[in-house]
Amino acid sequence: MTSPRRLPVGAEIAAGGTHFRVWAPRRRAVEVIEADTGRADALEAESDGWFAGLVPRAAAGFRYRFRLDGGGAFPDPASRFQPEGPHGPSEVVDPGAFAWTDGGWKGLELEGQVLYEMHVGAFTREGTWAAAARELPELAATGITAIEVMPVADFPGRFGWGYDGVNLFAPTRLYGRPDDFRRFVDAAHAIGLGVILDVVYNHFGPDGNYVREFAEEYFSPHHENEWGDPLNFDGPGSGPVRELFLANARHWIGEYHLDGLRLDATQAIHDGSVEHIIAAIARTARDAAGGRRILLVAENEPQEARLARAAAEGGLGLDAIWNDDFHHAALVALLGRDEAYYSDYRGSAQEFISAAKWGFLYQGQRSAWQGASRGHAGLDLRPAQFVTFTQNHDQVANSARGERLHQLASPGRWRAMTALLLLGPGTPMLFMGQEFSATSPFPYFADHAGELGRQVREGRLAFLSQFPSLALPEMRAEVPDPAAAETFESARLDFSERDAHPAAVALHRDLLALRRGDAAFRSQLRRGVDGAVLGKSAFALRFFAPDRADRLLLVNLGHTLHLEPTPEPLLAGPTRAGWRIRWSSEDPRYGGAGTPDILTDEGWRVPAEAAVVLEPAP
């Protein structure tokens, strides 16, 4: 080898050709087979099951497979591109050939971010990186600061959510070539947007995964995983497995200039090693970023707060965690639907106050739905470390037809909840199209044929049957077939709805401008907010700010509320002059009915199904 490698695995351009390296501990011989000619080049055996070697004639664009022991030939487990999909040959890619223009980009701080979850294939009619890049200025103008891209590791078929990826290093050919992804990131940075990638480090997909041909040691016989064979991060032979995933994190951060990773379902990443693989991923990703600041976010159903603590504090070194509790309480408050995992929530005023102050609602208390304690103490975490949302890919799809929440809730309640989301102290996240009340559904879709397609379809129905209403035969019939092309096509956004829904656009833009421009909402200070229950469905959140410039957010999801007397100190103005209305979700620009004075001679009058921001009166 004549030049240092970027990564320990895969095919890399080197002086005099391309250097290949792969782990195949139970194989005696590995050859690089050129896809077009069938010509073979033997790799040399190294220690610990590695094979490596330089192929002089291989350059960028060279397509190949690895032939094992003179028998079957398979794609590279660390392929940087699969132009014909997971079952086809791998392609040599030169990541250093792209001309980046983002040299001045410094990355992202956690505080101040507004995330936007995007499925590239359904985001535009074209479903490509290039088409998605054309829409970035609109997102920046809305107030979005970072795109969270759903998984792009290549998977078989014409469409899918991406969570069954099998080529971890290869951005799917469905959206374009690798440099198209880089061009998307470069364009985002040029207008001040960050890009975070959702990665799946807990399982491989069921179709197109060939790593078992190279090593059985990729999988663990000791752990469990509901989505596929559990990965081996702590058993015999786990060293190269860990190395593959650490290289993957380095790959995305270093070769694509990404601003962070969102780790899917971290509760299914099992590791008893001295350094947990998640902590190692965090360390490796930050090292790959060099001087750039990156964000590392976890999805974690058990709400393990240690994920977001620094390693020096006994944590795993990530920055933030998705807050499912906020979503579940919001859905119950908006729809009254308390089935299945929503049954642990009441959508009460106190739940939203507690979420604003402390993030997770369950930090070790008993979950009636699970029949066990849920969550871990996280009172020490900062508000920005909780990613809050009212919609995401999973939760939209968990309605029978994949309907958006604004289509199911009353308009007034939806506007009020949007205000709570976008002004609250957490890190808010919008799901694509939410900012203009998109009417396109987002059902589950996966292009699996034959028996696997049947299993996926039945599995989806079985999952939804935990909701008694969705277990009814007439509702099962309403669930779209995941493998049907029309199911995927129905999810594509229609950007003409931006013009058709000006009230929704104005609502989101104004709220994010208020969040950005007002120190009380922008600061996300620890202990920077307190709250009071005003009624069964009404509450007040007081955001403390320097110079007595506090803000009071009143949220009433029920009937008009008349308060007299008002023995609650959080309602007292910073000055004796009291409060005046700064913003209201009932502004006619948003489709509301107007907002009369809150403070009247008869006491406080809080309008029904509304959110109102009060500021100190001069």
C-alpha cells in the first residue's frame, strides 16, 4: 500500500490504482472480480481474517465484487456506491474528487436549532437530491436550521423508508449518485442550513444483506432484536464489526461534511464492552468532524438519559434525545386517542408544564402500558437536549391511512399546539410538509415482493393491531399496502399547497421568527421556564428573561376560560402595568377568529382552543 487509507475497510483510490480491504475470517481466499470483464485479482491475507491489496487498473467508476474461496461473488460490505442496487456490483468512488465550497462552515451548536425531518424520495415529485436542493431556500426562509434526512443506506426495490438498509456506506442510487448527496449538503451549507443523517446501527435489512457470506461474526447469538438479527458489538470477533460501524460514522461525517447523525432505535444496540459502541461512535464522529461542531441525536424508546451525558459524567456522549413523551401527550390532548402506548398519557395541562420544565415525563415511574418502570432520571439535562415534535415518520404512519395530525385535530387546537412546539424550550422538529399543512399522507412503504412482501404487510397490520380501533376488520382494510407503488406515490409532497395554505405558512414562519428574535424564547435556559395549571385543558408557561422582559405563553386546548380570582404569581406581570398581547394563534391571518383583551375588568379571559403570547406592557 503506497498511501494512507481514509477508512480501514472498502475500496479506496490510492497511488497506482485502488486499494481494497475486506474482513472475511472464515475464508481462505478473496479476489476482486471486475464486473464487466470477469477479470480477477487476488487479495493478500493479513492477520485476523483481513484481506487486502492494490489493483492497479481499478480507478473511480470501476465496478467489482469480491469472490470468496473461488465460489460466489458478492458486493463489498463497505461499498461506497451500488449503482444497480444491493444485489449488483459495487463501484469505486473517489470522495476527494468533489469540489466543496463550504470551507467557512463551522457546523451546528445544539441550542438554537429547528430540525426538519425529510424523506428525500417523497419530499419532491422527482425524489432526487437535486430536486430537494431546490427547495432548501424555502426551508431556510421558514426558519428551519437543520435538515434531518431519513436513512439513505442503499436498500432493494424502487422505494422504502430506508430503515432496512444493507449497504451502510452507499447512499441509495434511487436519489442520485454520491456526489449529488455532497452537492445537496454543500448547497445547504451555502444558505446556512445544517444536514444531519439518520443512521441505522441496530440491524441490517432482510433483503440484499451479504455480510454473512463474509463473516458469521457480524451477528450476536446472545442479544435480541425485533427488526432482524442483532449485531455483535461485544462477543467473539466483535472487533472488526465495531470497526465497520465506526468507519461508517467517520465516512458520513468526513466524506459528506454532514453536521451530525441521528441514531435509530438505540435501545436495540446492545453492547457490554468497556466502551459502549455508541460512545465510540460519538468519539469517532467528533474526531472526523475536525474543527466543525456536529450534533449527535438518539432515538431511544426507554428514554435513557445517559445517552445525552458526556462520557466524563458516565454518559455515552450524544447531544440530544427524541422526546416521545411530548408527542404522545400532544396527540392525546388533540384527539383524545389514548389507545396502546398512548394510554400512559392524559394530554393534561400538567403534562405540558412538566415536559417544558423537565423534558421526559417518564423518568423511572411505572408505565401501565408496559407493566414496568419506564425512563431514567434526566433532570440534569438541558432543555435543548430534548427533541420535541408533534409529527414524525413513525407517528404519522401509525394512523390507519397515514394522515397528518392537522387533518385529525380541530384547527384551533392544532394552531395552539404548534405554538407550544415552536416556542417551547426543547429543540423543535417539524416533519416534512408540516410547515404548510401538507395533505399528502405518509403511510409505511417498502418495495418487497413475494413472500417477504407478504410478511412485511402482515407484520405492519400486526403492529397496528395494538390499537383496538385499528384491529377492526374495516380499519385493517384501510391500511395501505406497503409494497404498492401508489402507497409510495401518495406520500410525495405537492409544493403548490404552499400557496394554497397561506395561513399555515404564515403561522410557522411567524412563530419561528418570534422564537429566533425574542430572547426569552431563544435562550433555552436551564430552569428558564415555569408553569401553572389554569384549568383542565389550560396552562401558562412563563419564560424568564433578563431585564424583566419575561414572556407568558397561555395555552388553552378547551373551552373559553374565565379566571377570577387569580392567586397565581406566575401570572403577575414583571411590572405593575401588567401584560399586553404580543402574538395569538387566533390571528385572522392564521384562520383564527381574533383575540379580545385577555385582562378584563372581570378578570382574565383566555380564549378557547388558542395560544397567546403576552409581553410586559410599557
